[in-house]
Amino acid sequence: DIKGFAFDLDGVITDTAKFHTVAWRHLAEQLQVTWTPELQESLKGIDRMGSLEMILQAGGKENAYTQAEKEGFAAWKNEHYVELISDLTPDDILPGIAAFIQELNDKGYRASVASASKNAPFILDRLGLTDSFVGIVDPATLHAGKPDPEIFVRAAEILNLPPEQVIGLEDAAAGIASINGAGEVSLGIGDATVLAAADLNFANTAEVTLANIAAKLD
Ligand code: G16
Ligand code: MG
């Protein structure tokens, strides 16, 4: 029986991807790396330095900068990003998700957050959701990010549940791979072809309810 839920943040709870995109795109322009929709999609769920490496690689510049320069680029992107997310309010929670989290709290299901974002505590605070979760995995303590299973393994540990009693919610292929590797039930939100590895698929967040999940689990 399912007793807990491990939530990705960006793309599941709120759409911070649009702000990541603005900030990364700005950096890519400075570095003369061509921005493409494929590059944009591939950055979903990937941690900050990993994202920077993928952008540099896309432009054939993976060996063009020192580690110190790369850290400077990542810090510059993050400053810009934090400015963009500082105006978030509870109205920025994706459709249906506030009601779903309320439903989980009311019915005694436990919920945790498995986000690659070091800004997750700040974002949850802005959205008024901090108290709805048992805990948040601290991505700074991970050995490997998504698609490695570690982050979703830790999210189940926070819930104090075995992985098979946990549903992981994700909008990115790297995240679905992490959930599957952790031995949890994977729930993909978005394009079913991108998220083909997910156990359950929902087209958008508004469809995510306990009743709809139960119907698909049959
Ligand atoms: C999010 C985004 C990624 C971002 C990562 C790290 O992951 O999807 O694009 O690079 O967090 O964010 P930050 O730079 O704030 O630490 P998730 O796991 O919430 O989808
Ligand atoms: Mg995501």
C-alpha cells in the first residue's frame, strides 16, 4: 500500500523552469552558446554545475574555462535566478497541486521533497508549503544527482517508509530514472513520450488526485 509521496519541485509543484531558462539563456548568450529546445529540456532536474557543463558541451566549450571561471558563471546565473523567484507567491503553485497536497495531509499520507535545487527551501517558503512536508532532501549532501537513485532513496528515508510504499512525482526523464532506480512507483507529469519510463502518466498537474492515481494503479 502507498503511504507516502516524494515530490520533485520544479515542474511538479511550481514552474521554476521558466526562470531557470531565462537565467541560463542569458548566460549562454554571453558565452556564445546557441540555445535550443533540446538543450532546454535536457537541463530539467539536473543540478546547477551539471547544467552548466551541459550548456558548455552543447557549445563545444567544455574545455574552454577553468573551474573557478565555471563557478563564477554558475554563481552569476544563480544570482539572476534568485532575483526572478523572489516574487513567487502561493498563486504560483501549479494547478491542482495545492489541493492534492491538502488531500494528502488530510488523509494522513506523508510527503517529502526530492529537488535538485539548493533554492528549494526558499521556494517552498515563498509558496507557503514548508509545513506540508515532513522534510526536504538537502541536495548539497548527495554524492550524485538525478538520474542517480540517491535523491529519491533519501526522500523515502525522510518519510520513514520502504520505497515500494512511496510514489515519486516527476516532470523530467532524469527524475523518472531516479525514482525507478530507487524502487518507488514513478508518476510522470507531462509528455508521455519523454516520460515513457514512468509507471503512471498524467498529462498535467491538474489531473493528479488520489482518486485518479488509484484508478491508474489498478
Ligand atoms: C531543478 C531544475 C534544474 C535546476 C536544478 C538546480 O530541479 O529542474 O533545472 O538546475 O533544480 O537548481 P538550483 O540552481 O536552484 O540549485 P528539480 O529537481 O526541482 O526539478
Ligand atoms: Mg522537475
